[in-house]
Amino acid sequence: MAEAAKIDQQASAIPHVLVFPLPVQGHITSMLKLAELLSLAGGGGIRVTFLNSDYNHKRLLQFSDAESRSQNYPGFRFETFDDGLPMDQLTKGEKVSELLGEMDSKTRPVFKNLLVQIQPPVTCVIGDGSLGFISDVSLEIGIPIIRFRTISPCFFWINFWLPEVIQAGELPIIGEEDMERLITKVPGMESFLRCRDLPGYCRAGTDDPTMIQVVKATRESSSPAYPLILNTFDDLDGPILARIRQRLPKTYTIGPAHEHLQSRLGTASSSSSLWKEEASCLTWLDAQPPGSVLYVNFGSITMMRRDQVIEFWEGLTGSKNRFLWVIRPGSVCSGEMADDVQMPEELVEGVEKGNLKVLVGWAPQEAVLGHEAVGGFLTHSGWNSTLESIVAGVPMICWPFFADQQVNSRFVSEVLKLGLDMKDVCDRRVVARMVNELMVERKEEFRRKAVEMARMAKESVEEGGSSYRNLELLIEDIKLMSSSQVQGLGEIGN
Ligand code: UDP
């Protein structure tokens, strides 16, 4: 073989992985952690390109030390694409289904072009499983695909069984049904999964195409031939994972990704925030007694009506507990019936007095949850927030908004017993009662459970732990893909 060809072949023996998330905060965060893990654990033996939309990349550069990745990991780089989408309006859950549809038509051709042209050629694509076109395009070009699901395994499993549930007539939910009705056709969840625990797209008459998209994406991402990556650890989701692995043997659980990265780095990982992080809340926490503060944050997409905000405010202040409430700018809408509701000044401007702080902004959430003053988390049950709370050993009160959150909140309360599920109720008396239950009456019981789960989370990412081993296996798999591609090339060349 000619010398130049040999060198070329060696270069292409270094695998090149393209990581492509759905362009929203929660997906970017967990997939960027994975991209960094591959760069780090691959020991420079893997090239990683992380694909961001222009809009998000600008924000990432503005509000985080994104560029440190390219400096810290040789072979890591960002690539961007012109989204041509109204990303700046993407602040509410209902827009996500629109985004999925628009990306399918607008981003598909852009992605195809990029994948054909990118150098060095891509060994495999790690695509967000919620974007079906990533696999379509990759397979069309002949590039292996690995799916990453940023949602919880329990929600993935429910979506996997949706066709059977629909076939059995258990879904969609029609009109004003009994929301306590059990859904019995999801194996492993027969005794506790209720209509109330399912997302809005399971209700008929919402003319939301999401259910069909979800069924399609889940089935497409469920071929046993293709590896699946889940952001969880085996001790957290054992029974569901055993069932998933019966169907999809190549399922790699590598989470909690943020803790895994931190553990391998030996120091806190860089931020991936698309908003400016306000560290002032950490200073306030420094002055509070250990375990005394309830942290309130509903994530990057949840929208709240003004009347709901006021119910929380009254419930939180009425509980007399210490709290830190971080309100994302623009997250409060004036829905019907709420137009004439006057917002308290404290919730518009923010306030810091006595035993409470309201911050209108964006918090460094991992650091907040890890602060010793924090003893509880009132959350929307996004999967990243749930994992971050679990790692920090902080029990939760759940007020889910959309997607996997309704299911996650059921799991947190019924299966993991790590907190309370407020579900679809928004009432000041319920807020106050639950805050007292979590922070005072059953504090020790929840804390014990949370500390135990946090210990298991940390063990899973340490050397020899299940997530640690799974990442090594995933890397081996990627390297094998690369060497078989090179062999293939060699054979053709010969
Ligand atoms: N987050 C943050 N600061 C905030 C609110 C959220 O850093 O003030 C981060 C949080 O730590 C998590 C992500 O944003 O990693 C939100 O993802 P999640 O899956 O919990 O919910 P989503 O925003 O997708 O609904």
C-alpha cells in the first residue's frame, strides 16, 4: 500500500463522532456532557464534533465558557448550522412539538449536506432520539447511528409501548375522564401508572401531532441493531432497564452524565447555560442554616400563568419555610382568566428579605443543589433536574409541566420514594402542606432515602461502577466501528 494511503488510513482509524442534540437547553446540557465524556475517556483517541444551532451556539458562547472544551480536549470542536427557526420564541413546552416538525423539514437537508461534507468523515452519529430525521439521514448516507435519549427510561419505556396501549383502547384519554384510571398495558407499570401521569399529547382533541411523532421516533430508535444511550444509572432504574435490555440489548446507561463527567475530571465541569448564571443566590445560601432552604425552579421551558405564580407565592410564604425561588425571565405568561391578576412586586423585580429570596434570572443549578443549605427542591421534574437533585441527595416536590415530567414525578414519589408529587394541582394550601411535609414532618425519612440514592449515583460513575463500565464499552464499540470501516476501505483499496 502506498505510504500516503497508509497515513490516510491511520488518520481515519481515529473515530470521529458527531453529536447532534435537539436544540433546547436540557438536551444540549446532557449531550454536551456525553460529548465531553467521550473526549476525556477516549483519551484523545476519539474526535468529537458537537452540532449546535447558530442561535444556541451564540448564547452558549455568551453565557458559558463553551470554548474551554476545544482547549481542554484535543479533537473536540463545535460545528453550527443555520436553523432558520424561531428559536428565540422557544420558551414554552407547546412550541417544542412545532420545533420538531419544523426541524424535520428545514434542518433535514442542512444536516444531510453537512454530513456528506464534514472532514474527517464521520464514523458514527450520536443523534438525539427525539429527532427521527437524524437516523434517517445517517443511515441513508451509510453512517452508523447511536441514539441518545435525554428523557427518563420510564418515559422511554411508556412510549415504546404506546402503540399497544392505543390498540387496547386505553389511550387517548377522552374528554373529562377519570384521570385516576390505570393504564395496564405498559409492562412493569401496571399497578401505578395513571392517566394523570401521562403527558398532554395522550389526550384526544388537543390536535397535537406530538403523539404520532413520539410513537414514530420511539419505534425508529428502538431497533435492537442500533445502540441506545440513556442518561441514568442501573441502581436507579434497574427493573425498567432490565425490560428495556431484553428488547434492546445494546443499551448503555452512562449517567448521571453531569456527575460522571465531574468524577472523571476530578473537578466541576464547565457550564452549558444558555442564560447568564446569577451567582448571587449562592452568597445568600451561604448565610442560611444547613438543610433549611427549599429551592424552587421550573427549568428552561415551563411557562406559568400569573394565577399559578401567585398560588405558589402564597403557599411558599404561608409555609413559613425558608426558600429560594428562581424565576426564568419571560416564563410567566398571562393566560386566559389571569389577565387581570396583579403580580406582587417581589415576583417581578425579585426580593431578598428574611427567610426568602426570589431571583428573576437563571441559577447555577448544580451548585445550588449541591449547597449544604438546600434541603428540598420544588421542581418541574425535568429529567436533568431530577438527576441533579438525586446526585445532590435532595428530596423533591414535583410540579410537572410536560413531556416526561408527569411520569418522572410519579416515579419520584411512588417508585423511588424520594419526594412528593403535586401533579396537576396548583393550590396555595397544597403547596404549603407539601412544603411542610417535605421540609419538616417527613424530613428525616426523605433525607435518608435521598442520601442513599446519591451514594449509589456516585458509585455508578466511579471506576468499576455500572455507568463507568458502560462508557468504556460504548467507546470500545465506537472504536470497533472505526476499525471495521478502515478495514472495509483497505479491502476495497486492495
Ligand atoms: N438550569 C440551570 N439554571 C436554572 C434552571 C435550569 O442551570 O435556573 C439547568 C438545570 O440544571 C438543568 C437544565 O437547565 O440541567 C434543565 O433541564 P431539565 O431537563 O431539568 O428541564 P427542561 O428545562 O428541559 O424542562
